[in-house]
Amino acid sequence: MIESSVSKPLHKFLSDLTGEERFGVALHLATKDLVRLKLKEAEEIIQYFEHRYKMDFKKFKKAWEKGEIPQKHSFQVEKDYWEWEAATSDRERLRQMIEKLP
């Protein structure tokens, strides 16, 4: 049913991308690959900030709340905080998604 509502160019694209002719299987494979790629990107961002600040986000957040982060209200440090927090949330959400994928 879903297959009949998908354009032929999209079906071909998914088939070429995954090497699978069956639409449902190709869509599943492409989705799984996309989630893995997004998870890898989130993990790379997290590693960058962990290296930069020499701690994980949980410790950084506690230090932030205690006022132990130098220049915590500077543009760069606040930006790092929000990007790091987003990457951490994304990682957890994406891990849950991978667990649910068959």
C-alpha cells in the first residue's frame, strides 16, 4: 500500500542506495543507516566537548550550576553548553530508536 504511493524516482533512489529492490526492505535499511549516522554525529560532538572541557556533560552541568565554569555566560561557553546538551539528548533518543528498530 505505501509502496504504491511512493514515486518511482524515490523508489529507484532507495533501491540504488541500499541495493535492495523491495521497497519496504530498502526503506528499513535506509532508515536504520540514517539513525546510525545521526548517532555517530551526536557521539562525535559529545567527544569534542568532552575533550575540550576534560569532563562529561553531567559533570560540566554540575560545575556550571555551581559557578565553577570560567566565563560561563560568554557567548562561546553558553553555545557549547546548549550544543553539548542537545547532542547528549539526541544520543539518548537515537539509541532508543535503534533499540526499537527490528
